[in-house]
Amino acid sequence: MGYSRDANLVSIVIPAYNSASYIGECIDSLLTQTYADIELVVVDDGSTDETGIIMQRYRSDHRVLYVRLPRNVGFSGAVTTGLFMTKGEFIAMQDSDDISHPKRIEKQVRFLREHPNVDLVGTNYATFPTGDFGNQEVANWIGYGGDIEKIYRSGGHCVCYGTILFRAYWFDRCGGMTRRVDGAEDYEFIVKFFAQGARIENIPKVLYYYRDHPLQRSKEFYQ
């Protein structure tokens, strides 16, 4: 028997490692979404800071599932753990230091409903420095339409991992993240969708806000 998923539910996977400074703002941006049928799957990847203490604020909220791993397994392991815990018809990704627009989930679900031939949808996003949300810079590398597949087939990248929402059966078909390419797991995850025949699109509107700060994971690999 196949895995039964809850219709209309959006499961949002949030890996977190030493995210105490930002995770409250991240979660609050998701719990106030205009799309109400959501669950948050927060995977604490063995944090040594006060991430767990911050998460106690949400223990009475039935929409939040908090999973603390006994040791640090790394980004791809934490994400894949979260993916296996999801129950929704749709799965969305979110980094623990970023913020989602209040209508992000509503607009992405509507897009997939209106475009049944699309399997995964991302959005444009804006970067902001910590402490200065009003100082935003809109990304200019996101691809659209037929250009997306062409860019990936040529080795390029034009979908922001933190913005994606997809039909959950694609995870059931493709599996989780690789542990072979440290620092490029998100890229490989999206490429895997193409390899299985999925169609991918981006919404041009800024629906995600990417926090620029000294401790963000991407700075370990791209400086």
C-alpha cells in the first residue's frame, strides 16, 4: 500500500542548527500564513545553543512538529529526516534564518492548482541584512518558463531552494537529499526532479526573504 497523505495540507520542512537568533521570526512568518492548512516540521540538528528553548514557545501549537536529533548529522540528513516526517499533499522548504511573505504558501498552492502540469514551483526572493529588513535587494538570477530546464541542463542554477513548494509524491518517488556533494545538496535535489521528468516553474513575485548574516551556512562554501 502507498503512503497516504493529507489532502490540501502543506508540510513545511525547516532544518535548524544553532538557529536560536532567528528561528522564532522564521516560524512566526509561517504560522501567520494566509493559507491555514499547514504543518511545520522543524528538525533540530543537534543544536548546542538555545534553539530548543526557543522551540518550547510552540509546543502547544498542533501545527508544529519539533524533532531533535541526538547528534549533528548535517544539512542533508536533517532535511531528509524532515521530509520523511511530512504528511501533506504538498511539501515546502524553508531555511531557519529566513522569512516567508504572508501569502507565499497561498500563492504557490494556487499556482500548482491552476497549473496541473507543473510539479514544483519556486518564487523570486529578496536578500536583507540582519537588523535591516527594509534594506532589500531583489534577486536577479531566478529563471522562468522554458529557460529553467535549459539552464539546469547546461549546469546552471536558477531556482532558490528555500522558496520551493512541490507535490509531495515527487519526494515519495525521488527520495531525499544526497550526502555526496557538501554545499550543493540543494542544487542536486532540484536536478533530481528534472531527472525524473518533473516540470518546474518560478513565480516572479518576491515571496521569500533571505537573511544575510555572518553565520549563515552558505558562507561556509561561497565567499
